[in-house]
Amino acid sequence: MVPRSHSPLRKGLRITLFALSVPALAAAVALATGRGAHADGNEADKAEQNERCAIRLSIALQGKSADATLLGAAGPLGSVDAMVASPEFAERYARFVNSEFNGGPSASALEDPVYYLAKYVITNGKPWSDLFVGQYKVVANATAMDVSADPTGLGYFRTPSWMKRYAGNEPQGYMLSASFRILSNTTGLTLTPSVGNPGDDRTTNGRTAAACKSCHYDNWFALDKFARLLPMKKPASDPPTFTPPTEGPQQLLGKTLTNDKELVTTLVDSDAWRFNQCRTVYKFLYARSENMCEAKTFDACVDALATKKTIQSAVAAVAKDASFCSQ
């Protein structure tokens, strides 16, 4: 016990201790307040990120603004499956693929079998390969095109409007344009066409010249050999009419192929087909091809297409990745 004579000392000590404690208390309060403000800030940032993600997903997958429910969702990536199952996605992806798989706009909607069949395949949850090898016919009505079952169908490749569009102008009737378009739409093949000079021999014999034979006869995508498995356009027929091929089996893609169905089926069964469809998915979502650093997500797209078969699953594999909303 402090002696009475020391009371002033004790009083001074209490004052000193209290004075020292005030700054410490103020610092503690400030720290606690700062933590709360920081937590509130993090929550606000997260909410803003989710909102931006919701907007991006909705516009990319459905072509429309996000609704209030999606904007307020704590995890908008969880809505991807529902989005790719929507009619808006079917419409949007069918339009996109139609633009990718054609050399330019058609004269009318009655000449767009890719669009109508793609929309049918997506809407009905069919394997994406059905767009290329499915047994369907796509026939124009008064204002659009109808899709129905046809045991002789081969995706959109045997549709009369598509055949006429890509019949080409080869003088003997070989459908070289159709050959290239089949290869491009399935495997992503790109070629730079060469322009012939007036008077050049443009027949099959002329295309065996050194400047032409690589693309037309020697390479794996030998266009003339592919064309021999396709119908022949009757020369000078307008509108084009066609006759069955007559030149027999062709050695292509490591196989002996006898008709266009075997040809397209072989292409669709390849890794190149799955790769090209996922590259198209990236163009749809990002407006560009994939980057090397995105290999893991790209592989997830390929795996989804190989196992689940639908284009919805392939698109979802890319859109669900957190990187889609962070770029």
C-alpha cells in the first residue's frame, strides 16, 4: 500500500496511466473500424465483380442484358448451364455458326440450312456431330426452312440449297468449292486461293501442274480427290443440277473412302473436328481464337465435346471457367 504521504504520487500515476491508455484505445478503435470498412469494401468489390460477370455471361450466351436475379447472384457462373439450355442461346449460336460456316451472307433466309439445322440440333439437345452427319433434310417453306428426318441425309451437306451455293464453276462439274467448304467447316482448313491467268488450263489436267497439284492432288486435303466423292454438277446447268459420282473409291485420310458420307464421318471422328469446334467456341465467346495459356480450358472444351457430345457442354466448359469473367 502506498503511504498517505505519497498520495499525490499515486494520483499522478493514475493520470499518467490513463493518458497513456487513451492513444492505445483510440488505435484499437481505429483498427477495428478499419477492418470493418475493409470487409465492407471487399464485399462491395465482390458484388461488383459478380454483377460484371453476370452482364458478360448474359450478353455472350444469350445476347441480352442480365435480369435482376442474375445481377444479384452471388455466383453467376452457376447459371451457365441454364443459359446454354435457353432458346436465346440456340438462336445466337446458330446464327454465329451460320456466319462462320459460309463464305458470306446468302441471298435469302431460304438458303441458310446451316442456321436452321444448327438451331434444331441445339434446341433438341442432339449431338453436335448431327449438324454434319445427322440424317436430316432441310427444306424451304414459304418463309423459312423446315428440318425433318431423312435416312439419306448427311447433315446440311446434301441440302439442295447448300449444294447449289457451293457447286462452283469447275468446267467438268467437280464441286471443288464444296470440297473446300466441307474441309474448312469440319477441320478448320484455311487455304489461300491462287488466281489463274486468262487462257490457263483449269481442267483436271491443268490442276496437275506444279503450281496447283499440291492443293489439288498431293496434300492430305487433296481437293480434287475429295470432289470425286461428291455429286457432279451438270455442266452449264442453271440452276445447277447434279448426278452421283462415278469415279469410285478414293484413298484419303489414311482410308479407302467410297462416298461423301464416309468422307464426312471420317472427318467428324477426328481430333481435328473437335479442335475446330472448340476454336469456334472461343471465337463465339471471345471473338478470337484460343491463346496458349488457355490450354487447360480449351482441353476441357474438347473433353466435353468428346464425352457429352453437345455444343452446349463445350461452350459451358469455357464459359464456366473463372477466367472468362476476369478478362
